[in-house]
Amino acid sequence: MLFPSSKLPQEYGGLGVKQLREFNVALLGKWCWRMLVDRERLWFRVLAARYGVERGRLRDGGRRGSSWWRVIARIRDGGGELGGGWFGEFISKKVGDGSDTFFWTDPWVDESTLSAWVWRRQLRVWEEEMLGECQTLLSTFTLQAQYPDRWHWQLNTDRGYSVRSAYQLLTSQDSITLDDAAGLIWHKQVPLKVSVFAWRLLRDRLPTKTNLFTRGIISSEAHHCVSGCGAVESAHHLFLSCSTFGSLWPHVSYWISSSLVDSQAVSDHFVQFTYSAGGSRARRSFMQLIWLACLWVMWTERNHRLFRGSPNSLHRMLDKIKIFSYRWLKATSCTLTLNYHSWWSSPLLCLSLV
């Protein structure tokens, strides 16, 4: 049986087991690449006869398409499950003789097509200036009749698309799956209500102001962060990027003598924080517990500010993290012999994890 953490890279404490879903998507991406650079083959002519070609692209076929073809079309069009438009973001075309390029329907400037430039009113001054800049860009472009149009895979412009490079892109640490983090929230030394809270957080089901606004419960004027920073209160902002709540992480890292984690998603942050200490299972268990305590303190402080209007300082919030983590460990370990003072100064030393 493979645990969720076993497919993490070895540098993050995993076993490096290949992720089959991402590997399969990388293999299917090869077909998307071949549709761009290998259009003279028999297989392309068969697909063209089956689904038709519109503006140089094979049609998706709708419901008539096979399941295999529908998956490939979704990857090509940016509708796949993993990373959305990852394929389109890493391909580019170098125009040569222009024989395989559509002037009106291919993206040119800022990923926009020229066919979208239809004005229903007279352009304003600043719009005319932008149009002039675009015309200047196009006027400097010249076709190279001696070279055909060529597609480039930006991860390897010399050799083109490879399954290896696509797989590394899909499994990079920035795209840790939700399952990796979900397997870490159930901690035997953490109260069940805290784990349930973390489960809701990872699925973005907390009543943050962004979610309440989306459901029509509050107005757009009332969905700003309770810290007063002026930003919209989403889960990512509240727990990671807020100038008030997010600045708690450096204090926690200093307390437990760990390195800072920089992630763009809450689930990524959880996994990287847990494995940032490395070492034994006991160290990872400790990091899980501290992360859950941090999030619980942040959320209770947010509610305290929202409903009572009296904020606590960062140092007071850090003290609460120390108190909660100490009490959770003390309640589940009869043999744990330590006092507040030693836990305040060096928790890893107290647990013999140094």
C-alpha cells in the first residue's frame, strides 16, 4: 500500500514513486504536440476525416468523439484537470514563411487574435496610442520565405516536446495534489475539530468572506480582510499572504528552528512545511501538529476580530500556538515530562528531536 506522501520527491521526504495520472497526461500531451509538428502522417489525416478541421485545428468532435480524443482535445484547449492550460502555456510558434499561420485567428499580441479587434465606437486617445504600438510591432515583422513555420516547446526549444519534461512540469512542487495534504490532516494528537477545520480549509469550504460573497451572503463592500490590510479575504490571503496573519509564519519558523516555506497554495504549504524539517517520522509528526496549531490560532483570531473587535498582537498569537501545541501533546502523552518554560524556548529539544 502506498501512502499519499510516498509519491512526493525524495528531497521532500517521499519515495519518488511515479504518479500515474500525471504520467498519463504527459503521454497524451505528446499527441497534442504531434498534431502541431507531424500533420502529414496518416493518423492526422484519419482524425481530420473523422472530426474535421477548422482554422487549422482539429475539431473536438463533441459527443461524437471517442473518450481518448476528448481527453487530448481538453489538454490541447486548456481544459484538463492538471494545471489547466499547461500545454498551451509552454508552446510558441516561430513564424517563417507563414504557410501554417493564420493572420486573423492565431494569437499574436498578448495572446489575442486580430479578429477580435472590432470597434463599435470611435477609439479614445489612449486606445489609439495602443493601436499605434501594436501596428508598430506588426510593421517590424517580416516573413522568412526560406524557413517554414516552427513550433517550440519552451522547456526544450532544441529537441521539442518530451514526456519527461512534461511529467516534471506536472509533478513540480508547485502542483502538489490535494490528496498529498489531505493525508496529513488527521493527527492522533490533534483534536478532531481542528482536523475537520483543516479538511474544510483544504477544500476551500470555510466561511471566508470571499466564499460568503460568492454565495451572495455578504456584499462586495464587506468582503475585505479583518486585519484592515485592504485585501479581499480568501483562504490563501488569510493564512499565507496577509500582512498581519501571514507574518506569523516567520515567528513560528524561528521558534521551531525551521526554514521558511514559500508556496502559492495552502495545500502546498502544508506538505512543504511538514517535510521541511526532514528526518524521522517523529519530526514530521511534530511539524504537522505545529502547522495545524498555527492555522487554528489564525482562524480563531480572525473570528475574534470579526465578532468582538479586539485584536491580539503577533506575539500573543504565537503564545497561543505554543499553548495549544503543548496542551495537545500533554493530553495524549502521559510520559511527556516538560514544562512551559522549556517548551517556550526549544520544543524540538524537549521532544528529543534535535
